[in-house]
Amino acid sequence: MTQYNILLDPSKMPDAWYNIIPDLPVPFPPPLHPATHQPVNPSDLAVLFPPGLIEQEASGQSVISIPGEVMDVYRLYRPTPLRRAVRLEKALGTPAKIYYKNESVSPSGSHKLNTAVAQAYYNKVAGINELTTETGAGQWGTALSIACAFFKMKCTVYMVRVSYEQKPYRRSVMQTYGARVLSSPSKETEFGKKILAEQPDTTGSLGIAISEAIEDAAKSGGAKKYSLGSVLNHVLLHQTIIGEEAKMQMESVGAYPDVVIGCCGGGSNFAGLSFPFAKDKLRQGRKIDFIGVEPAACPTLTRGLYAYDFGDTGMMTPLLKQYTLGHNFIPSGIHAGGLRYHGIATLLAVLVREKVMRAVACLQTPCFEAAVTFARAEGIVPAPETAHAIRVVVDEALKCKETGEKKTILFNFSGHGHFDMGAYDAYFSGKLEDYVLEQSVIDAAEECIPKVAN
Ligand SMILES: *Cc1c(COP(=O)(O)O)cnc(C)c1O
């Protein structure tokens, strides 16, 4: 009998994260100091991050054990279920086998709690009692608010203005966990005030909110540290618990993926699921097709420039090697707020550059179409971000229908869409706009990217 719901015995939950850096086909391009263009020293990062995370950022160890206190919180919602999407397969009439790792069961509704808990923990043991961060759609702010509540820390969240106005309940959720939520750009930081003076009607952006959160921490005299929800090595590392569990679950039913799919904002949920499988490709040459999915409105991996660029609009971060649309990119208002970021994690950029992985860009209407098909078959309403992954899952499954191939497809169900029903409303009433980024914006990005020998 087909097993639909593949659960991992809690006593078998992996107790280590997988660090892909030692397995990369090329040396990891280090973050550079924006002034000297030399690799940053760990001490340069100490203003923003605690020692435990700085160490992980540059670690050469493949296996990093998960602290007991973090495991204790993981046990509230992990191991997450792996589902065989039999009903979706039937609805599509595909011979493909579709599996998804359901990260929407976490209290925050997405994968983001996996790193929020770890980041709060490493800050707490370093004696830090307050974190600052940014949030776009609100998923990351929610996750960090929960983690801070668990470790009895304060949390300040700079929330991108459009989301702050469009998603008041996300704000209330964060407040429920005790966070202070500000609309970004805000009047609390110099950078926020500067943007407000120049562009009073701005919708805000993740790049701006990151700059505000960094400024807040950097000017706190050591009292506050900053926390980032994606992009950095330590964030991707923490998310590998997803793939480590999925591997054991797939193995328990004698399955192994031919295709691994995830949506890409900063890259953390896709990396989290895919890296433990990418290890098999890098070390043993296993054939797996890794597909990262991004919006055509913010096509970082498929059309961005491979270059060193800032992670934020205010040019406060180190220079990170990545695919970028330019650090002052303001994305159009697509509903997948978590995918509206100008850059991408260096680790993913390297793997796409080296052709270990590939990327695809999608319009939002077809993504919602696929999300609705999924919801009606499997019962869970996907987040608009997750809908991007589902679009490509459906496309791959339909290709199998044509060719008769029985591929095994695995994807990350990164989060549910219960706070995104406004986006579904727009879809049902035919009000969704399908933006494709204009080439002139990408050409202009070249101008703003710092001239560093790449
Ligand atoms: C934040 C978010 C994403 C995108 O971020 P990544 O770091 O690329 O994973 C995707 N899905 C959901 C549900 C999110 O909340």
C-alpha cells in the first residue's frame, strides 16, 4: 500500500546540520570589506553577529551538531511530515511520483523558524538580549518573534511598508509574541529618515528594511545584534535539517529524488531541502536535477549579474558574491513578498554558476493556478512563495505525462498561505498583474554595482 504520510520517529531526528562549503566544486568566494575589497575579518562581523554564528559562517566542517536547547524547540514541530502527493499526481494524471516536505506545520507557518531558533540561541548564549531584523511578507519577522519569546529576548522588526499596510494581521501575530513592529522606512533610523525625505511615497523594500535593522544594531553599543532570515551561510546551514530529515524519510519508503525543487527568495528553503542531496551529486556524481524557482518580476538567478554587490540598499553589509539585480532594486508588488529580494545566497549562486543546480522564472498568475490545483488535491493552501515551487513541480509532472517517465519529484512546501488570502482574492477576481522585469532595470543595475575585480 502506498504510504501517503511519511513520518520520522522523533528519536531519529537528525542532530546535526550539513555544511556544503567543503564540498563546493570551487573555493567559496568570501565576503569582502566594502572599503578595502579584502575578505572581511571575523571581527568585522562582531558588531552584528554573535561568535557562534560568525564561526558557522566560515566553517570548514561538513557536520555541525545542533545544540540541545535548539533541538528542544525543534521537537515542538519537527520532524515535519514528508507527504506523497498522490492526490495531486491523480489530478494531473502523471506517472511521476511527487513528494513534498511540509514545513508549513511549524508554529510560524514556514521553514523560517528553523534558523530563527538557532540564531536566537547563539545570541542568547553570547549574552545578547535584543535582536533587530527586517521582514517582507512577515514570515521571517514572525519566526524571529517566536524564537525571541522562547529565549526571553526583545525583538524589533522593520517591516516593509507595503506589507505593513496590506497585512495587519501579520503585524498582530508578531506583537502577540512580544515583538515591536515598525513600518520601514521608519523615522527611527538615519537611513529610514533619509529615504522618507527623498521618497515619501515609497513602498519600501527588503533592502531598505535590512539597512534600518543593521543601523539599529550597529548603533546600539553592543546591546543589540542583527538577525537575517536568509542569504547567509549560517542561515542556509540551519535549514539543512529539512533535507536531512527528508533523506531519511525518502529512504524509509525506498525512494530517491530525480528532481528537487524549491522557490528562491534569498535561497534558504531551497538550500535547506536540496543541499543534503547535492552532497550526493558533488561527492558521488548522483544525477539529480535541482531547480530553484523565482518570480519573473525578480529574476535574480536567471537574469541577474554574477558580481559582488551589497546585501542591502544602504550599502552597510559586506560585499557578497551573488547574482544581483542591484542593491537599490525596488521590486514590483507581486504577492510573493518573500521572493522580492535583489540578490541571492552566495552558496546558491556558486552552485548555479557551476551548473550543479539551475533556475527557472515564473509569472505569478500560473503560480496561483498551480497553487489552487494543489490546494484542491492536497488540502493545504500554499503561500504565494511556495506556489512558485508548485508551478514548476506541476510542469515537470506534466512533462512526465507526455514522455511517460516515472520521475520522482521532491519539493519543499515552504509555508502555508493563511495570511495571504488577499493575494488569492486578487487571483480569483482577475486582478493579478504578471510583471516581467524590464531589461533596462538590469542594465541600470550594472551602474550601481561597486566596481570590484570579479
Ligand atoms: C521567506 C519565504 C520564502 C523565501 O525565502 P528563502 O530564504 O528563499 O527560503 C519562501 N517561502 C516562504 C513560505 C517564506 O516565508
